[in-house]
Amino acid sequence: MAYLLEVAKTGSMNKAAEKLFISQPTLTKAIKEAEAEIGFAIFTRNNRGVTLTPRGDDFIADIRQVYHHYQALMDKYQNDEDKDKKKFGVSTQHYSFAAKAFVEMVRQFGTLHYDFAYRETTTAAVIDDVATGRSEIGILYRSPYNERVIDRHLLENNLKFTPIVKSRAYVYLWKGHPLAGRKAIRFADLKDYPCLCFEQDGEETSYMAEEILSDRLYPRRVVVRDRAAMLNLMVGLNGYTLCSGIIHDAYNGADYRCIPFQPEPGFPNQVMEIGLITRIDTTPSESAEVFINAIRQFFH
């Protein structure tokens, strides 16, 4: 499953083999054996790499959930020395307020008798982590554009969404950016600068995008995987991203600016609703309640 998921993610046998630390012939042989065992082709191979067949796409979606279940079980049971430790995990889009709340919660409980996990990850992984029990709480946002798709994924995974705060879009950039002194920024003002976006998994990437207004066509775009890389590229490339405007200086630094996105004809602003996702059939643990209270205090 790990091999199949990595090939599907990279679209390349070479890249997947490098990330898995195995040879390409070994990987190719394993993929062929898997396809022979299940009785249909998962991938189509061509000169540009590999792509999923329609049936392979469904198969990968199914085994992704199974593999996350497997990882959650291994995290829970593989270390006998830590079997008596309590576990608490959070999976989230890239929000500094979530990191602050997590730090406050960990300080209250300490790390001697707990195994804590804080995962800044893709939107699909946030949903998968909570659905499989890898994390108890997830944090993501909904908007008029993505709400239908997000709610469908939550319903399919027996999850619920609890709103925390609503905000309109802001443009986030570094203090030396040519637009940093503006009181508001229009879409047209951004045409000469790259839009920085967090990379997403799956086929519904525009609906799973972490940045609001993801339905717009941006002429310049750079995809990143982590918050540190995004902040560095804001400085190096005069890049920008679109966010909620909810920034904690202690975690993001004072070298960056949040400027309101100014709506205009054809480019209206949107409300993003940030909230918690949890399993419908579980009661919050003590650490989860402390974490949730820390988040609510942040907004009061």
C-alpha cells in the first residue's frame, strides 16, 4: 500500500523509488505483482510517467483510508515502553493560533505521561487523520465555494464540523513587499507577484485548497509544502498568500503583514469559516477539551 500510494502521489516510478529508498526495478516488480493480484491495471505508463486508471483511482482512494488505519494502529501499539502513555494528536491546516493552543495544552499536561502529535498537513490528510483516529481533532475551513465538497467528505467519514470563527480574506505578505503599505489590495494589484499555495492531495485540489478564493485563476503560482518555506518565498520572491488574517506574531514573526482583500466587480470577497472536526461517535478527551478551550480563549 505504501508503494502504491507513493507512486500515485508522485506520478513517477523514479521519484517514488527515491522517496521509498528502494530501487526502481524493485518498485516496478511490486506494482506489477499488486496489479496481478487484484486483477486490473492501477496505473497507465507513458513517457511522462504514470497516471491512475479510472478503476485505479478508486482503488487508491480506498487503500489510502486502510493505510491510515494501519498507521494509526502502529502508532498506538508498536512501542511497548509507551503502552501506558496517553496519546493526543491534532491535524490542522497551517494556523499559528492552533500551534499556540497546542503549546498551552502540552504545558498543562506535560510530556512525561503523554505522547503528543501536532501535524500541519493537507486538507485531505486532516480529514483522514481524524477519521482513522490518528488525531482526535482536526482544524480546517469552509467557504461558500468548498462547503459542499468538504461536508461530503465529513459525512462519508462520520465526522462533524464545529465552527470557531469567521473571517474574510486577507493578503499575507512580508513587510518589504511593494504592496505592504496598502490599506487594501485588489486582485488586479497582485498580477505581477506569485501566489504561494500549500500543496494538496487528491483530485479535488481547488476545493481542498487551504487558501480562500481558490476558485480564481492566478497567472503566477508557486506550490509549497510547509509554512517555513512559504515565509521564505514571500521574502525571496515577493510572493503572497490569501488567508484569514488571524495571525499570531510570536509564531509567524513581526516581519509580515496582513492586508484586507478589497472586493471588486467579478472578484468578490468570501467568508471563510474556520472550525474543528471531530468524530461524531466519540467524547472529547481531557486534553482535547483543554486544547479546544485554549483556541476559544484566543478568539475572545
